[in-house]
Amino acid sequence: MENFYYFISFIVFVLGLIVGSFLNCVIYRIGISEGSPRREAVGFLRGRSFCPHCKHILSWRDLIPIFSFLVLRGRCRYCKDKISIQYPLVELFTAIIFVFILNHELRIMNYEFSNSIFLILNSLFLFTIASFLILIFVYDLKHFIIPDKVVYPAIAITFLYNFILSSKFQILNFLVSAVGVAAFFLLIFLISKGKWLGFGDVKLGFLLGLFLGFPKIAVALFISYLVGAIIGIGIIFLKKGTMKTEVPFGPFLIFGTFVALFFGDFLSGWYINLIS
């Protein structure tokens, strides 16, 4: 059984690398479509991958996750221009998150594979939403925008999955959490006139509340603001910016979401025991 567990973990890790490579492609193509003055439609699933610098079509040996980057020493095979470190990092991070999800689901099931249908369904759902969140994380970090074409499908998938597989009480919990977080962020957006956070964060907050529910969403928000404050103070201390320096909040929210997803029960239980 232990060997089977390691085998499944390896398969999931490889799957994460492949998905991470695809996410890099989507991030780039969304950037093209959103940044084009003519708003060209750029398909995510059609068209060959190419070097963003010389536009040369890439072969399969240029697209092996992480391995190709290392073999090519971080440079394009054709024009020798540097390849962004984003590509291997997104691939590796996605693979790690996928393995964490597998372990999270197996831990819930006490590492039993008997109910494999539920394990597969829930893992696929979490893989999908995690992929959307990684997309938003990187895109918001690069462009200070949370694209609607990513967040709306994620909301729809999360709502449908919860509606089909959750109890009435759980559905209510998810909906109240989603509306509550969105309303809180909307209030901040209106008070600050968009200076403290963007309207995209309002929509992201709705998604995260719908995804995590209470109390995990509370843990996610706490971690997000804590890490955001630490990073902000660090930027000022290192003289890399000022109090007015614009920093995207989406990545902090998504980091907090992953922490809450994997460790939320432990952290909330620890806090309750601490104050009781």
C-alpha cells in the first residue's frame, strides 16, 4: 500500500507539472488578448506554443516541464533570449499544490483507497480550482488585474460542485461566506474609491468564500492580511517602495486560501483552544 501511495503521488506530481506548463501558456495568451489594442481573440487550446521573443514555434523537446528549462539553461533554443523564471516556478508550484491536495484528501479518508470515486471526484475538483487560483495569482502579480474570463468560470464550477455534492447546511455556509467576504471587500472598495483594492478582489473574495466556507475563509483572510502587512513593511523597510506603492492583493488572498485549505482546521482548532 505504501508503494502504491508513492506511485500515485508521483503520477499526481507529473500531472501538476503538465498542468503548470499549460497554465503558463494560458497566462501568456490572456495577456496578449487583454493587452491587444484590437482585443484579438486568443484561444487557450488552439495554436502551437512559441517563444514570446522570437516567435519561433517550439518543439516537444522545448516544452518538457522544468527539464527543458534546465537543459537550455534558461534560454530559448533559437534566439538565445532568457526564458522567464516564471515558467519553471509555476510548473513546480502547481505540482507541489497537486500533491498537497492528494495528501489532504487521503488524510481526510484516513489514507484508505476504498472510496476511490469520491477521492477522484473531489481531487479533480480541487485540482481544477487550484489551477484557476494559480492563474489568478500569477496574472494579478504581473498585470495587477484579476481577469473575468478566469474568475467567473471558477465561481460557476465551485457553485455547481457544492450545490450537487453538499448538504443544505453546507450550501448555506458557502453562500453566506461568499456574500459576506464580497460585501466586506465591496465596502472597502467603495470607501477607498478603488485605491485600497480593486473590484476584481471583490469577485475573487466571492469565489474564495464559496470555495472555503466558514471557518476556513476566516483563516484565509487572517493569513492574507498578516502576510500582506509583513510584505508591505518589508518593502518600505528595504526602501523598495512607500506607503503609496501599489501591491496586488489577489496573490495574498490566494496564498491565504491554500494555507486555509490544507491547515485551516488545525489553525482554527488551535485558536479556539487558545482562547477557551
